Amino acid sequence: MTFQRRVLIYSQRGLSRHVSRCPGYEFEDLIAAELETADILAPGASKASPLLMKARGSLARRTRLYRALPSGLQLSGLGEGYDLLFAYVGLPRDLVTLDAFDLRRRAGAAVVWLQELAAADVAGYGPGLDVLNAFDHVICGLAETVPALAARLDVPVHYACWGLDALAFSPWPDPPERAIWFYNLSNVSQVTHEALLAHAKTSGAFYDFPTEVGVHTARDAAEHRWRYADRLRRSRYFYAGTARVRSRAHAGWKRGAAQAEFGSRYVEALAAGAILLGDRVPTPEFEASLGWEDAVIPVPYECPDIVDILAGLDADPARLAAARRRNVAEVLARHDCLHRWEQVLDLAGLPPSPGMARRRAALADRAALVAAAPEGEAG
């Protein structure tokens, strides 16, 4: 019997190339390239659409009449008869694009993934959230937001951990030298940064950190993800903190108490075999997703003695080698895009595809290679 299923992926890639969107685009690309017969539809912006979308977003907080405003968005090639509509939405402001086109009637089932919406902000988005009721299921990437969003909507809301292309991030089968001593993706405190920088200047250690500020736009999402993964595969240490840390450093949450959440950087560093330093987030979702031994080695955000801590870790190479191997293997088994897509299909009541079986086999083969690799490799 021939397996046939058509998936419509509604993407924001035509409207934003900010680097924070790139993990979502990676997910969409992998679905379409390996897991499904899928069409990726991405609206494009006209000259008027930025102002129109801003007006729609502002009005959507107060009244459903925002739908009467044109969006100015452009989209071609929209077909019908899909088995599943899947929309990946990075931020709440993207929601006003979901009703710009008659998407829902084109598919038998519909699932939307809303990555970032603070629980304290749910009420403030007003009627703009109603568009989510057109979907059969809503997935939210922030666990503490799920109850607030579920109380607001008429459809079920579910939590999902970040996923990624675990095969692309894995250092095996050919682990490169870990020449980067510490990779700081602008997420350590100034005190910690100064200690790392001073050591790098005197010792010659390769401390990699951004020196620019401002808007971060990716020239090409796939290229950006490859370069990021390549750096992580070559890094010995990497830091990631909870949403509270990001809020303090970057004013990430606009209202209310910061949520105890963990972002994609956790999963990305583990997938690449970098030793992850930072916070073990005190939530059931963190323990269920990343709760294994040495997934995160606790290090405070303000850490003037970071160099001494790293020297102590370096003195136990067996522990580090075991942690790297375990981290890569766990991500291959739990956090590939395949595992997130399985959750989407389970919610939609749809069976797995042959492409998913092939992907599962590839993940198993890579995990076997990791298990069989010589001790210390990729260390």
C-alpha cells in the first residue's frame, strides 16, 4: 500500500530572518525534506505590510475588528486538500498573519506551535489570541504559559521541549578538535565575561564571544544554523541560564515575574557535545527533558571564579568525556526534530510516515556510533 499524506507548513520565514527564528525554520525544512510530502508556504511582505501588520497587532489586543484591516501580505501557490496544516509561530505578534489567508479549510487537521508567550502576557493579547481556536491543538514552548493559555482558549494546549536536527549538531562521526575553550553566546554576566576575557588574554585560550550589539539578522537560516552547530562542535564549554537570567541580562520579559524556562541553547549545546554550564531549571519539564547526570553542571550567573571552576573540571577528563558522550546520545534519543514531529502527529491523530522510519534508523545508527567511539573522542 502506498503511503500518501500532504502537509501544509505555514512559515514566517518570508517575514523575519532574525536568528532566533532559525531553529523553527530548521524544523520546517527537515519536515519537508525528510519526514513528509510537504509544501512550505511563506507569505512575503509588501511595502505597506509592516505598517498594516503593526496596526493589526495593536488593534487585535482590543477588538476582533482588526480582521477587517488588510494585511498587505503576499502569498502564492496556496492549494487545498491537505491532510495536516502545521503553523510554527515564534512570537505572539505573528498570530495576526494566521488569518490573513484562508488556511484552516485547506486541511483536515491543524496544529499550531507558538514558541514564546509569557504567561503574564496572555491576557494582554486580547482577541488576537482567538485565531488559535481555529486549530485542533496548540503547542507552546514555555511550560508555565500552558495553563494560562489553556484557560484562555477553547482548544487543548500542550507543552513541547525544543527540538533540533540532532544529526547535524552531533560531533560524530568525525569529531573535530575542540579548539574553542569557552563559547559565550552573549549569555554570561559581565563579571563572568571579564574573568574569561582576562584569562584568554594571558593564556592564549580561544574564548569566542560576540562583539556586536543590535538586531541580528541571518543572511540565510540554514547557513546560520550550520555555522552555529560547527562552533558548538568545536567548543569545550558553553553557558546557558534560565529565563530569569536572560531577563536580567537582556530585559527579555516585559511584564510580571520571569518564568523558569530553558531555551534552545540547552539542547543545542548538549547535541554538539559541549560541556554545558549554568542552571538546572527547577521545573518538572526540565527534569523530564534534560534530567540526566551532568546534562548541566551548575555554575552561578555571576561567577568571578569561573576560570578556577573550569580548571577543576579539566582535571577530571574522564567525567567530561562521559558527559559529552551521554549528552549527545540522549539528544539523539529524545530531542531530534523527529521526536517533536511525532508529538504533532500524535495530537493530530495521524500515523507516522516512511520518512520518519528512515530518520529513526539514522538516529539509531548515529547513537550506536557514539556508543562505540573510543573513550575520550570528541573531548
